[in-house]
Amino acid sequence: MEKMKLKLLYSDLKSDIDIIEKELEKAVNSSSDLINDASLHLLQAGGKRIRPIFVLLGAKFGEYDIDKMKDVAVPVELIHMASLVHDDVIDDSNMRRGRPTVKSQWNNRVAMYTGDFIFARALEYITKLEDPLVHQILARTMVEICNGEVIQIEDKFRLDQGLKDYFRRIKRKTALLISSSCELGAVAAGVDAKTVRHLKRFGYFVGMSFQIIDDVLDIMATDKELGKPAGSDLLQGNITLPILLLKDDPEMQPYLVKVFAGTLTETERQKMLRYVRKSDAIEQANKMSDKYLKKALQEIDALPKHPVKKKLRDVALFMGKRKF
Amino acid sequence: MNATYIQNSIAQLKTEIFMDVRHRTLQKYTGVPVLDENQLFYLLVPFLNGEEWQQEQREAAITVGIVYAALATHDHIKEFDATSKEQQLTVLAGDFYSGRYYEILAMSGNVALIRSLSQGIVARCEHQIKVYETEKRTIEQWFDSISNIESGLISKFFELYSFSEYIPIMEKSLLILRLEREWATYRRGQVTSMSRALEESARYAGLTYNDVIQNKIVQLKTELLQVIENASFLQSDVKQALQARVEASIASTNG
């Protein structure tokens, strides 16, 4: 149902998204059968393709040409894909989107080479654009995403952290690439600097809202919907917003002790999830997501008059209210 | 140009690479980046030979070194102890170095080198992953893969900056060094995924691993000495330094 809504939302961009899907397949084409298998395995797992969508929407404010925009949209999605392959090695994850990860289907080394390959293909692809600004934006984003992941590992299993730590982490983990997608599309299409700034900020706020919802869904959704056990973030030591809001709750403490000791049983996981789901931490987290969403909508208001503004609003609202 | 000058040049390049990728947390858990001094030496040969080596070439050489460090870091990822902090940060260290090489070149607007190195990384990954594929390959195909893994990125740099005449010397030298390392590891009773692949192809061709490696090293050294001898573009002191490296390598093999 949610996927249908998403498709409907993108319906007027469908032909351009189809071009990007085909280009993604071409981009990961390799002389190695194993890399082809691993890359196609990833592509077939799907994904919302929100980053390419934001590249295209950002570009609509300028000289929109899909032949040029795909040169930005494809690498942005490839970088996201490559980072997921490496993240699964970091987290030792066996499942993603209901499918075995590359590291579990093959092994860690194959996952590393596949990630490096896709990452390199992304950069090879974006060098079709000569504008140094495009490369500077993307390069800084990549380095910052990496810094964010390093911080995430340092913050793992640490309860002596505050909201500031959490927001700093999700900014780099998710919001930056979405923000840069909007910015890159606009810069590549020759949009004026003021509009680029608003689009960049819009992407940042949407990205923050998106990640908070992602963290809420990790608790609220079923194992089947997630394609992995609910609560996986916490089991891997990542303290997400709902957990952070409950960290001093006396009833939550015994669960956290067991999670950190690696002794939480399946029954206890279910009980813990039920407890968090009923707590007001979920509502509080949703409210924080809404705050970011509101700021994103304010950025849309500041953009010049353009029919694509409605689309940006619809996509932002969908992402902030999504159920998967 | 003497051995000290060469060593200082390599040390300086190393320092510049370390400075460009320094990261407090990564260094604490994963140490400094993995750099192969032989690769750095051959990367610097055009400079040592007096070729045009401005800030652009210097920066380009640094980024080639960073890319090698990024990929070598990922070569250290293990199948066991998968969730140790050290392993997790090793993955990120490689990604961080890759991001940094891109950032350095993006800041100076060197899009051509970004393109060349990306293509080089693509090819290197394709060769590296071959050891996990089921396809039967000949010994010569494995030597091609090793050669690409060791020298492909330096070749990309040489091609872009019109140093192509240095490629045969650099390729043969780095292939010899890698085969010698593989052989030494094998003699110690350790098996790498590459030596396993070579051994299987040798057996399939009715040969032994030892013979295949030894013969190839001898053949490459003979060819290399010839190429150095005939390289009229090399200054005599550079020629001597290159010849001395091959002879030292021959002595260590025989010894």
C-alpha cells in the first residue's frame, strides 16, 4: 500500500525514474560475474530511490535535462548503495530489505570489493560533469558521512549521550546525503544560489525527519515489514531517539542491561518492544520528526513560485508519515 | 641522486599522505594507513628522473598513494571477529581515505584524475574479486590480475601525466616484488587466496607452484634488466638505482 502511494507520488517523474533505473543497471555492469551478481542482487532489492528523486526535484528549478541530471542522480544512489554494502559488514547484518546481504550471501571480502567497485563507479560516472563545485559538494558529503559513521561506532552502547549527540549523528548518517542530493540537482541545473540554499536546507530537514521516522519504525514495524528483526538498531548498540528518551526509565533499564551484555532472549526482545511501543517515547519522537518536517515545509515556502513546490511538499509529507 | 635522497623522497611522500588522511579515532583503532614503500618508490621514479613535477603532479602522486592505502585497508577485513571495533573502523578507514582522495582532487578541480583513478579502482576490484569466482583461469591470467592489483593505479597516473614510458619498468618491478612476497609466504607454510588460485592453475596445467613462480620471477628480472638498460630516457643515476634494486632482489632470492 505504502509502495503504491510512493509510485503514485512519483508518477509524473516515472519516465525519468525508469531512465535512472536502467542507468543504475548499466553503471554496475562489470567484467566480473561475481560483482555483477552482487550488484544486481542489491539493485533488485529495490529501495525508495529518494536521493535520485530529490536530485530531479531540485533540478526542476533550473534548466532541467534528464540526460544531464542522470549523471548526478545515478552516482548519488550508487554512493548510498555502496555505503549500505559496507554498513552490513560493519554491523555483521545478514538481512536487509528482506533479502540476504552481500556479506551473508558471499562473504566480507566480496562485500568490501563490491562496495569499493560501486563507489568507484559512482565517481567515474559523476566525472561526466566537469563543474568542480559538484565534486566539492559530493566529496565533502562523503567525508562527512564517514565521520558520522565513525562517531556512530564510538557512541555505540553508550547511554551517557544526549539528544545533541543523536542529532549530530543522524545529520551525518542520513540528512547530509539527502540535503546534498537536492543541492547537487539544483547546482547541476544552474539554479541561482539563494534557491540552492533553500533546497539544501529543505533536504537537510526532510532527512532529519526521515531518519527519526526510520528509527521509530525500527521499533514499531514488524520483523516481516522490516525484513530484519524489529529493534535491530538497539541490538547492534545504536541508541536511537525512542531508546534515548527511555534510557532513564526504570522499567527499561533491565532490558538495556541485557542488550548491552548480549543476553537478551527472544521473549525478552518481544516484551521490550511491546514496552517501548506503548511508551510516550514514540509519540515524542514523532513530534520531533514533525518539527523537522515543519521546518522543511517552511523552506519550500521560501522557494520561488514553481509547480514542483507541490511535489516537494507531497514527497516530504509522505516521507515524514510513512509506515515502512 | 643517492640512496638517502631516494629514501628521503619516499619518506616525505609518506608524511604528506599521512597528513592528508589523519583522523584521531581511526588512527587510534586502526593505526596509520598501510603504505607500500616500493609502490611509493616507483610512483616517484619520474620525479627522481627529473620530469616536470609541479604542485599538480605532487598532489596527484599523494592521492594515488591515498587510494592504495584505502584499498589495502579493506584488504585487511576478516571473516571472523566481524563486529570488533577495530574491524568496524577498518571498513570506515578505507572509506574515509577514499573520500579524502576525492575531496583533495575535487578541491583542486582535477576531474581528469578523479576519472582515471575511479576507472583504475573499478579494474582493481574486478581483478581482486577473481579469487572468489569459480571460473577456471590460466596462470598468465592470474599474473595479469596481480600486475593490475599492484600497479594499475600508478599506470593510470603515469598515462594521464605523459609518463607512460615508465610503465613497463614499474609494472614488471611491482609484479616481481609481489610474486616474491607470495613465494616467501608460501614457503613459510601460509596460504593466501592468490597463492591458492595460482597453485590450482599450476596443477591444472601439470606444473608445480614453485616452478611457476620461480620461472616467472627469473623471466621478469631478465626482461626488466633489459628494459632498464634500453631506457634512453632514464638518467644514469636513476638507471643505476633501478638496476641496484633488481640486483638486490636477485641476491635476496638466491640467498
